[in-house]
Amino acid sequence: MEKLKIASAQFENKSGDKAYNLSRIDELSAKAAAEGAQAVAFHECSITGYTFARKLSKEQMLDLAEPIPDGPSVQALMKIAAKHNIAILAGLFEKDSGDRLFKAYVCVDKTGLIAKYRKLHPFINPHLLPGDSYCVFDLYGWKCGILICYDNNIIENVRATRLLGAEIIFMPHVTMCTPSTRPGAGFVAPALWENRENDPTSLRLEFEGMKGRDWLMKWLPARAYDNAAYVVFSNPIGMDDDQLKNGCSMIIDPFGNILDECKKLGDDIALAVLTPEKLTQAGGYRYMKARRPDLYRDIIGQPHESHQQVVWLK
């Protein structure tokens, strides 16, 4: 297995404006390719926008969603990948032939669709159905998996994806800077974003504190460390509908170390070279080998009533 250079991107998407969002994906993919990246990952619903979907009816969702891979957005994504000779991972709302709706994330390259994943725990719109399977695929000789946003908060999903062979887990998000029961959580005022050129310090204090990055650091590196996997985290920056997001797109190695992270208060990419030896050097590799499934197979697999918390932020 050869080294692999990966990019994780962040940009400010426009709600429902697929043409604009694809143009930003095009430009950032070109930048990543020029830096030698073989693949670039974008955030959850990076093609369609995300937060505004909480307001949409089923008919409006069906108008926004597209079939995969034959819809125009994924076809456009394939052309961008071919133009820059880079694999691209991006998200959108999907509809199938029966008008069922899903939150999807795809990987494409110049040859076409490589992988499609449906979010297991969708909640931004009540008409979205949950996916029913994990996703592991080959990319340049590496085994890769995908888990979208909330999917990563259920730790069994990350371990299951790793046990299925994923050495790199792409984790596209639209997260942080929203209210929660956790201490320190809350919205960040859009006025700080609008004034970021005059006063970047006040915005960074909000973005990097418990409303944002400090919370992320409590759990995201642990997902990589516990599972001896590379994690590619992608998140938007700027306004997503009426909510401000703080970016922090980053790449984390199997030791839980951040290899690179987007630091700009704007569109940016993080770049890192992934080396295969870390997959077996990291502690998580030994921990997985030491597992005793006979002790907890029935405990972890026992039925329960789902208590997924759904918060509709008006």
C-alpha cells in the first residue's frame, strides 16, 4: 500500500444553489489537485446546502433531491473529478425511483461513481429515511469508509466501519455552534462573521471555544485513536442558512494527532500524507486485536428503544 495525499475542504455554501456550490467544489478541487492531493473531501450536503432543509415540505425536498448517480449534480461532480484528475467526496439529498428521500454522500473520480453512502441517523427533515448499511470501498489501494455527522456520535458505527476494513474514515459534518445540553454550547452571532475582517479575534474566540473546536477535540481524535484509523473531517464555514458554522476541517492520524487543519476564516483546504505503517503502529490496532467479543456480543447487540434526540432549531 502506497502513501496517499488527501485534502479536506471547507467553504461557505449557499442554500439550494447547486450551481454555486459545485463551482466552489470545482475551485477547491483544482487547488487540492495542484497541491498534489489524490482525493478531496467536502462537507455534508455540500452540493445542496443543509440547514435550510429543516423548513422544506416533502414536495420541496423531492424537487431538491436527485437520483444517484444519474442526477445532474453527481454527473457534474464526475466531470470536475475528471478535469482535475482527483477523487472527490461530496454530499447531497438523494431520491430513489420510489421517491424515498435520503441524506447521501458520494465518492467519484474520472471513471464514475466509486461509492455511495446513506446517513444512518438523519434528522434535519422528517421526510428523510435512514440508511441501512455501512459503506467500505477501495480508493488508491486503501480501504475507506464513510459516516455522516451524527453517525459518528454512535461509537458502534465507527468501530463497525473499522472492523469492516476501513483504514480511512471520511466524516463529513455540518456541526458546532448550535445549542445543546452540553456546557458552553450555543449559537455564534452572524454579526461576528460579517465583521470578521475588522475583528477576527472575537470570531476566533467563539469558533475555537466550547461552542466550536474545543468541543470537537473532546471526541473526534478519540475516534481515530481507539480504532487506529485515519479520520478526514470536513465541515462548512460561514453561514449555512441562518446558522454560522466554524469550519475546522482537518485530517487526523491513527494516533489521534491532527496532521493538518483549516485555519482560515473562509474557504480553505487542509492537506496531509497518509502513511500505511501508522495503521499498525497505533495503540488502537493492538486494542482491536485484544477484543473479547464473547464477553459483550449479546450486550452490544441487545434490542433497545431508540432515544435519538431530535432538535428542530427554528
